[in-house]
Amino acid sequence: MCIRDSPKYRVGVDYAVSIDSCTIKCFNRAAVAQSGQRRKVQGLTPPPLDFQSLNVPQSPVISSDAIPITDEMVDRFIASSKAGKTVKQGYKKSIQQYKAYTGLDYVDFDGLVKFRDAMLKMEEEGKQARKTTRDKLQHLRQYAKFYDAGSWVNKVDMPQKEAVKGIIVHQYQLLGLLWGAQHLLKDRLKVKPIEGVPLDWLKGWRVKRVMAVALLGATTGMRAEEIYRMKPSDINWSMGRVKVRSEKGGTTHTRTTFLNKETAKLLKEVIAGWDEHPEVGVLFGKQTLNRDFKLLEDVSEGWLVKYGRKYFARKSKSQPTAGIEGFGYDEAWVRRVGGWTLTGDVLNSHYATASVDELQRAYNDHWLNFSLLKLANSRIKKAEDIAREKNRELDVGLSEEDRAFYESLED
């Protein structure tokens, strides 16, 4: 088949006409350049190009290395990608922003440099993270490469990656969230009325759900996305176990984690309420949960759903445990329950083959009777004492005294 008949080089879409091994790229009415080294083919000459049919955008004379941007070309580029839906949306948004910031309807070296500088300025103004800047530039580079751009694509200097900063979570943040959920969240919630669902009941259910999700992450090590995907059928209430379907790294794995008494009780109430009124929506909806957590950022110092997993690892590894008989203090069972990679040491090798019952015994030694709500509620009396002394409201956030009290509860 002649290459001119292939989808990628169809005339009028990517402005390329191919005659066997000879490809002529057309960028606009004023700039027509040959791509690659043209090989002579005896008895075969390119037909005259009909520029009107190509409908090339009107623009100043540009470099022959530039790649035009049209809706058809963008759609073809996105359709060819094997990336997920979110990444594809990012491709389209990046290209749209490029056109808006540069005023160009084509991608070339100077245009990418101009766009990069605009993105770096946004970083300086605190409107964008370095990772976002790099992602947008990479999207534009991939688009240009898809349409066989020259070596100039790789000559655009990419901003250096930022040094990875580890996020340290503290117990007082989690306690502040749990306290705030019980005493502040209901009044702060603004929910849309749902037919057949009492408004007061709906707010109360949302409060319980925030508390249940916070406890679930902090006491099981489940990732945020694993919590969002969790179904009631994944829970074995009689055994206190949860089947976790993890899709980390593009592959699907299943592991078992466990519930302590406090988390199981609250989780059961949330699911029972959802069974009663399924019209409230997704059981653990990502958007509404993140919105509800954000309403308490003043008392939790920005605690997110995903921070529970970090807390679980820190809390579990900070105390010795009987675990499996004969092993004593270790962290291998934490890796197994939380779904972290197991290294090749003796302890982890043993836990890699340990039974679920053995892992649950190690978990119960830490968590079965541990109560975060009890710790959170103990803050109430302390906060009331401070409020009485200073004649102030309770919901003003974390004072230095409150923080010191929380830190005293740390291990």
C-alpha cells in the first residue's frame, strides 16, 4: 500500500503528501518543505499540490520544522495514544493552553520556549507546580514527535525536577480532623437536597463517612484510590477483614487487610445508611469526600485521605509487636498488610508466605482495641478549658496550646 493511503499521512488532515518513499510536508501556503532526504524515483514525480483543498491555516511564513495545530490533527494524536482518559484530557488542555499563551497555531522551537517561560512565570506566582509545567511541555513534545518533528524537539531545555519532599504527617492532624468532623463539619456542610432524604440525616451521614474514611486509611493502610473503589461486598464483617483490589503500576493485585473494632463499627453504620438511601450517590465518592475533608483543613492542617496510609505505616512501625511467634519487633507485616514491596531480608521473606491468620494476629496486637476517636475526644475537655480561660470560640483552629496537647499524645 502506498504510504499516502495510510491514516497518518492522509492529505488534508496532517498536511502531508507521500509518494512512496518521497514525503512532502505542507505547513502553509507560503512554506512548503521536503521532509527527510528525498530519493529519486524514476518515472515518478509528485503531483501538483492543491493548497485550497489542504485548507492550511493562514499564518506568517514559518519554519519548515514547525508542526501545525488543527482540531483534526489533535484528535488523531490523542486517539493514537494508549494513555488513560485523564492523560488524554491533559494532552488536549496543554495544546489549548499553548495556543492561548503563544498566539500560534503551530508548534516550533521558539513557540515551545515561549510557552515554557510562561509556565515558569506561573510557577513563580505560585499558580502551578513544577511537575505540571514539565507535564505540559512533555505533552507538546509528544504531539510534535507524533507528526515527525525534527531534532529541535529535544533541544528545548526542560525545567529540572524538584527535589522530592517527604510529607510528614502527625497524629494531632488526624485527631483534629476527627474532632472537627464531630463538632464542626455538620454546620459547615452545604448539601443539595435529595428527594426522599431528610437534610439533617444526609449531613449526619456525610459526617460519619468522613470519620469512617479517615479511620479506614489510618488503621488499614489502604490507599486513597483503594478506599474510593471499595464495595460492601469486599468486607467480611465476621472476620474483620477487607479484600483490597489494588491496581498499582498498571496491574491488579488482591490482598487482605483488617479492621479494628472502632473502624468496623463506624463503617458498618455508614454502609447501613447508604443501603437505606442509595440515592445519596457513590458510597465513597472521591469528589465529595475530598470536598468534605477540605472543610476541616483549619483544624486538621490540610489532612487528606491519602495521608492515612502514611500514618498507618508510621504508627505500626513505632511499636514492637509479638507478631508471628519468635519474631518480635519488625515491620514486615506492615508491608504485607499495606501492600508495600517486600524486600529480600529474612523477616520479609517469612511474611511473604505467612497466612492471613498470622498477619491478623500481628495486626490485632497493634490495632484491634486502639481508639483514635477516644484520643480525639479527649481534646474536647482541653479545648474547652483553653476557651474558658481565653474566652474564645472552639472552632478557631489549632492554637499552640492545642498543638502541644496533640504532640503529647504522640508516641
